[in-house]
Amino acid sequence: MSQAICSANFLELWDCDFEAVDDTNHRGAGWSQVGRIRFSSQGDPAKSVPAYLKRQQRYRTRTFAHPINGISTLRREYKMLEWVGGRGVAVARPLYFAEGSQQRALLVVEALQGYTDLDQPLETSRAERKSLIVNAAALVRKLHGLGIYHGCLYPKHLFWNSETGDIRLIDWEKARYSLRRNRTTLRDLDSLNRHALHWSRRERAIFLEGYLGVPVGDPQFKQWWWRLSAKCRSKAG
């Protein structure tokens, strides 16, 4: 199936027949879907770029500022992408966002061409693998340093470019600012730890070292290693 070429037009994006990535998500009367397209901000097909289109209707989330009617989850994701991206957190760049009548919302983000997600075995040298894990740890540390809880921190949402060493984090729909930093940090790190099925024990230690900025023998490292191990055992049981 060839990818649809769409411009920065709400109705065109809403009606375009894209290549769906996953099944449509449903929540109450609302729904949300994601698909691949080629996007041209100026309407010139020759200048279109690979992108992902997120499309939803009546798919809302409550916030402190909107505790009753809430806002579209795509609005929250777009604002988070703009905010963390502007503070040095590497993300997939948002290309277009708009809302329409009947609680409809659209978000277009760049496709990470030449990147591979970390949810699979990687054909890399030991040194390269250590480097990408250290880079991933630095990204997550920067995110948490801003007080942001990702809420969906899985290896499949971390993307690595083998040529540049660049690491980027995607899927910001559940991300939010957290006042309970210690608790939400543990949740994020636990999610990553439990789902990193292709990471060895040594690689998990390398990640935690890079995240905390302390060596394995440090008391802080030992405390966090114990907490993550205990969390993993409780989920497994």
C-alpha cells in the first residue's frame, strides 16, 4: 500500500486513507488511531516527508486546568513535545497539530528514518551497545530532571540511530509533570527494566549507572538496584 501524501489541511488529514500502524483504540465514546503518511507542510508532494498521523475524536484526558471537560490527549502530547523538545530532550519532531469541531484532533510527527527501536536484539559491538545504553540513560535522566513522568517508558519507544548515536524518545500521550518525583521515577524505570527483555544484567547496570551518575558500588546505586529488583519480583509474583 502506497502512503498517502497529505498537506497541512485539517479536513484533508482527517479524511486521508492512511496505512494504519495499530488497531484503533477505544475509550468510552472516543477513539484514537495512528497511521503512516507522507506530509508536506507547503502542499508540494515533491517535498513531502515520511510522518505519522495521529487522529482522534472524543478521546479526552482531565488536567488540573480542565478538570471537568478535559482536553484531547493529542493536545497534551503536542504541548509536551514542544515543551521538552525546547529543553533539550530528543523527541520525534511535531510537524502539525490542530483541533476541529466535534472534539476532533490531529497530530503529525516526523518518522524517525534510519532509527531502530531498542525492543529487539541489535547487531552491534559491545562498545556500541554500551554507548547507546549510556545515551538512553542520559536522555531519561534529563527528562526526569525536568520533573516529567513519561508514563510509557518501554524499549520500543526508545529509538537509536547507529550512524550518529542519537537516541530519541517517542509516544508522549501519557507524559505529565509530576510532583511525586521519587514515585513516578520508580514507575518509569520499572517499566523500562521489566520490558527490556534483550538487555543483560550488565547492561541494566550500565543504564542505572548512567542514569544515577554513580558507580555500581555506590550506596545510591545499590538502593535503586534493590528497589527495581523488588518491584520486578512483586510484578512477577
